[in-house]
Amino acid sequence: MQRVSERKCGRMLLIQTSLVLLSLFLLNTTIASAHPTIDTDTKLPAIAAEHSDHGTPDVAGHDHPGNGDAEHRDSQAAARHDANGHRDQSGHAAVDLNRKRIANFLILLVALTGGLAVLWISRRTIPESIPSTRTFDLLTLKPVAKIVRLKYFRSSLQLINVAVFLNIVYFGFFGTQNPTLSFTYSVTWYFWWPIFFLLMLFFGRLWCMICPFAAMADWVQKLVNFNKTFPKKLRNLWITVVLFLTLHFAYIWWISGSPSMTALAVLLGFIIPAIVVGIIYKRRSYCQYVCPLGGLLTVFSLFAPIQLSNRSNEVCKKCLTKDCYRGNELGRGCPVSQVVTNIKRTGECHLCLECVKTCRNNNVALKVRSFGTDLWNSTKRTFDESTVGVLMVGLVVTKTAVMLEPWNDLVSWFAHTFKFDPAFAANLLFVSLTFLFPLTLTAISIWTIRSVLQRSEAGFWDLYKVWGYMLVPVALALQIAHELDHLINEGPYALAAIGILLAPAVPAFQELAAARATPWLSSELLFLLRIVLPIAGLLFTLFIGYRMATYIYRKPNIVKATLIPMYALAVIFTMVSTYLMGLPMLGHSH
């Protein structure tokens, strides 16, 4: 490997800096042209109130006049009215929080953080090795170990979840079709979906342990199973990625605002496929290769601080029964066909914790360690997993853009310029930006790395497989920041819907059913959380990128040459998302 010249590094830094400045210019120019009269001190119009009488158009250009009663529309309009800093009752602009000014300040802070990170890397002496990560075994806590080893601990949680999702399907078809009053819609999209991502952040694949769809497949498998091996060529994440994107676009176009379509999506997207695949193939093939959420769980859980592993390799080598794989009278065998000693990453374990029960040598540990450890110290890097990290950035940024006031202006301009139908223009823009925005910028960054390094050292796709993982923290942070709005503002509707459902049988729930759904946090605090989270994701991304480069390449000049373009890429993604989250919102999407 020839030494990377300072001239090439300088050229690379200039290209990336130009991209950052260009993105800032394009963002401000686009918004200024769409809303030429709005500046940081301008009173913004109450967009939500304007749409309260005839529904809010979705990304496909359709209206949803039936997406809630008048009281709901008024309360939603009032909530967005306050959250976006609109006029108060006296007609004056709210001055307690200037969203756009704060967002612009944070954009500059993001750019400064990226610049300082590049400067730090360029001057830092790269260490030859990375210090080991400290861990703590949760199973050394006797109460935790005792609970985990309870015979019906997992099955009881699964049973509760199965009951919840069967009710979600039933009431989606036979209950009210008002989304804010519907148990199906409010529990699914306002509560479960945001909580799902929070679980991944802190506990990795914990959802898999209590998953109702896997439980149904397990129960049916005991009755009938052909025990076939899942096709080797399909043992990757591509099916799950395609199905997740299909589910997402289906939500935007058809499911949004519809409890019956939500129930249909749960039935056709999860319950029936889980049972069918469970009947045909061994163990949990559905969870590993088919579940629409499998790709997210596999990749995002690499950031989680939870890890299941063995305590001693020697003990595992001496074990002849391999009860963790086969199971015994104390518990079932591993549902994903793993031996504990072979589990190297969080994403490979579904955290059913059956091995904790079946291991007679007490050699299984449930460790807490630093966030993102598996992202930088893993030797397994695949094209499909890397693509999940890249695409999720674009997906979150694009669906956040759909919720903003300038989106309709952009769609109108695009449709008028290219003579497209407005609905077709909206769909084309959404799908194109979801893929082109992250993939193009990532390709430019990798091409920049290749232009600095010798082309024979690593191919384009080899670099892509490595550096897509670096974007996982910022992608997860963006997703949580997006879903946090639904959980805080609309989550109370889920509790009210539960109260309405249970009040006839349990009088104690009548008060919950009658309570007015109010946000769990103030609009100001929620806004700050939603723009601080992407910055926290950026900081983790910068740190993990540094660890990855040091761990993989070792040589200081190569570490610096690869990190600078990827740092600039992460900064651009974070700037765009922070800017979008600082703009006034028009409607909601998931």
C-alpha cells in the first residue's frame, strides 16, 4: 500500500466540504423559493386548521375526509398549531420557541461537529489496537436470573401479545373505522410501532422473544411441520427488505388512516406468512429470512448494548450434549439453530433465552456493554445488511419531508414542470428520493475513498459492504426521532381506545375511556428531543466510524483517508434531517 498523499487528502476534504456547503445552499434556496415570505420572525399560517374541514392529502394525492371526527381534527389542528409556533389567540406569533431559528443553529452545530471531527482525525495518532469493551453479566443478578429461568416466563408474555394482535385484527375489521377511536389503528401505529424501535435501541432483538407471530408459528409447528430446510440462496435479508419496503409504501398509499387495512396488513403480512413458513420449514425460518421486520431487527440490534454469549469457550468445547441447540426437559432448543459459542453478534440471537434454561453448566451470559460494539468489531459484513443501514436513512428523511408544508409545493412544481399527474408526481418523488438520496450520496463518498486509495486495494462493493454499517446509529436515531412525535402526541389515543374497549367489562377503565387525549410532553420539549436525537446519532456514528476504520484498516493513513468522506456523508444526512424537523408540519405519516 502506497502512502496516501497529503495532496489527495486535501482534495478529498475539499470535495466533501463542497458537498456540505452545497447541501446547505440547496436546502435554504428550496425552502425560500417555496415560502418566500417566511423567515425566522414571520408568523406562520395555521396549515392544519385550513385542512380540518376536508382532510389532509396523503403522499399519493388522495384525501382522507373520514380519518377522524370533528373533535379529533380540531384537537390535532390545535396541537400542531402550538407545536409549530403558529399564531396564538391574540393573533401574535408564539415566542416561547422559534423552531426554525433553533434548527438553523443546530445545522451549523452539526457542520461544525463534522469539521472538528475531520480536523481531529487528521491530526490524531491512530492507535495500533482498540481497548477491549467492558461488560456486565445481568444473569449474575439473582432476581434477573430467577425470572429468566421461570418455565412459563416467555410463553406467558407471548400469550398476552397473541391476544393483543388477534384483537387488533378482529376490531380492525369489525370495530370503528375512526383511527383515533380504533383499538386497532391507535395501538398499532401510535403505540406499538414507536415502542418497537425503542426496544431495538436498548435491547436489540427483545421483540423477537415476545413476538406473537413467531409464537403462533411455533404452536402450529408442533401440530404439523414438513421440516424442510430453507433454500440456501434465500438465506439473507433481501426478502425481508423487499417486504418491509412494500409494507411501508402500502402504509403511505393505502393503510394510513384505515383500521381495516391495518388489520389486513397484520393478517397478510405477518400472521399468515409466519404460520405457512412455520409449517413448511424448520424452526424459525420465517423470523430469519421472511419477516418484514427481520432486516431492521438484524441490523439495528447491532447498535444495542445487549449481548448473549458464553462465559467460557472451554466449557462449551467440553460439552457433548449441546443442549442449547437441541433443548432438553428444562427448555426448548435454539429456534434459529444456533450454538451459544457460535453467536458472535447481537443480530444473530433472537433473545428467546431458552439456552439460559437448558445449559446445565450455567455457561450462558447476558451482557451489557457499550452501544455499537458489534458495528465496529464484527468480521461479518454483508451487502444486504449494509443496504438496510443506507436505505433507512433515506426512508426516514423522505417520509419526514412528506409531513412538511413545502412538500406540496415541491410536488406541484414537479408535476407542472414535467406534465405529470399530481398523484403520480407525488409517488414518483417519494419512491425516487427514498432510494436515490441515500444511495447516490453514499456512492459519491465511496468513490471519493477509491479515488484516494489505490483501486486495487478494495473494490467499490467491498467498501460499500463495510461503510453502510457506519450509518446505522444515525439511521436509528432518525427513525426514533420521527416516531417519537407519534408516540408523544398520539400515544394517548391508544390508551383511550383501550379504555373504550375494556370499559363495558371493567368499570375501572371508564375514566380512561372518557379522558381527553393530551400529549405526554410539551411541544417545546418534544421538538428539542426530535432534533437532538439526530445529533446524538451523528456523534455515535462518528465514534463508531473511527472504531471501524481503526479495527479494519489499522494503518493510520488509510484510516484517515476512509473516515473523512464518510464523516462528511453522515454530517450531510444529519443536517438534512435536522433542517426538515425544524420546519412546520402539515400532516402525519409513519
